[in-house]
Amino acid sequence: MITPENLYDKSTACAAFIAKQVKAVPEVAIILGTGLGGLAREMDVEKALEYKDLPDFPLSTVEGHSGRLLVGRLSGRPVVAMQGRFHYYEGYSPVQLTYPVRVMKLLGARTLVASNACGGLNPLFRKGDLMIQTDHINLLGINPLIGKNDERFGPRFPDMSAPYSPRLVERAQAIALANGIRIQSGIYVAMPGPCLETRAEYRMLRWIGADVVGMSTVPEIIVGRHMGMDCFAISCVTDMCLPDALEEAKLEHILAVAAEAEPRLTKLLTLLIGSLQSPSPTATTRP
């Protein structure tokens, strides 16, 4: 069982287990959300590892999440990608569901790129839109940093004044504009799930400033920032959550919208990752 007390040792052991099987030292860690795993097809995959074979890794239980860790290259950059993520509503502790981010950072990744499917709260948005996250509101009722802090990961009180890298946000916006990709920017609010919200809750979430609502991403971003990673996240609006025009949400419809948006998301992230410069002159392959 992973706890704050043994987290560093277990994360280090898992990273060492993976490192023995791959040559690439990843620069970028990628988390692929519900129905958005197609970016993996653009990767030159060196090694695909099933979550069940990785020490202390949780298992994906949600449809649309494959449950594999991919190590290889995307747009010439060495990357490690989670093809499927974990959620609080699956029963995992905050430490467990963010454990893979710790492992990917210890493998060498300095940038974290996450994607998710979400519901649209902003009436100017529409189904299929992509939204770059510029900030978030954490209403999960949890924080993965609660408990004993290990200074080897990061400080007790990490700054969250800019959880999403302004540099990456601006670069992604410029790439979208240059390539004719319709893009939004806004605030993501994380709810615990697994049920979707009521009309009254949607009104409240819009009133407090959220543009979209989902059930993931925020814990991973908190942990990424705790470890000093540059973080970027993008949401795919798969259904509209407008209280006065609310329709019943169905998983098959959500997955269908995600599939339609996936080529645009894949192009944007591929170009964004390809535009990144190596963070240091250190080797990108293991001896």
C-alpha cells in the first residue's frame, strides 16, 4: 500500500524498474484522458508496459482508458505517456492516483501534459471544443499533498499562483491559431463524481467562475507543480452542462464526441511537444 511515508521509496523503485527496460530518458510526461488515447498512435513506441506489470501501479477501471504506460518519442521528443488515468471515484487514495506522476518525474520528465474529457459550463462553448486550462478550482475535497511531506519531492507549501505554465499556454494558443484549430481558454473545476452534477450544481459552478467541469487532472497538476514540473492541460468539451437546456448525458455520446475531437487534440499536442526545447544538454538515452 502506498502511503506518504513510503511514497518516495516506492516511486523510486518503480522508476528504476521501468528504466531498466527502456533506453529513452523522457523529457515530457503525458496523461491521456477519457476517449483521448489516440495520441499514442503518433508515438514511436519503444516499450509498452501494462499497468498491472508495474510495481504498485493502480489499474484503470473506466471505459476509454487502456491501462498502458508507453515510452518512446513524439515529434522527436522522448516522452512517457499514460494511456489511461486514474480517478478519485474509482476508490484510489490521492497518493495512489498521483503515484504515476511521481514515477514519470523520477524517470526524467520535466514537463507534464494532461488531457481530459469534460462538461461545458460556459454558454459560449460548444460540444467538441478544446479548452486550454489557464487555472482550476479544486472541489474534489482532497489534496494529494496532505500528510507527511518528503522534501526530496518538493516543499511543504508549493506555490500555485500559476499552476499551468503561461509559456506553454501562450505557445499552444499560437499553434492553434496558426493551424486553424478552434480553441478556448478557461477555468476547469474538479468534482469528485462519479455521478454528474445537478442543474443547481451547474449553476453554482458557473457562478463561481468555472468554464468546464470534470473529475480528474487537478490532483496530477498539484503533484506536478510540487515537483517543479512545467504543467499544461487541455480539456475536450464532450457535453454541455447548461442548466436551462440540460440533456441526459450518456457515455457512448461522450466517447463519440471525444473521438471526433481527437484528431485536433492530437495535432495540437504533437505540435506543442515538438516545439519544446530540451531542458538541459544531458543525454536523452540511457547508457
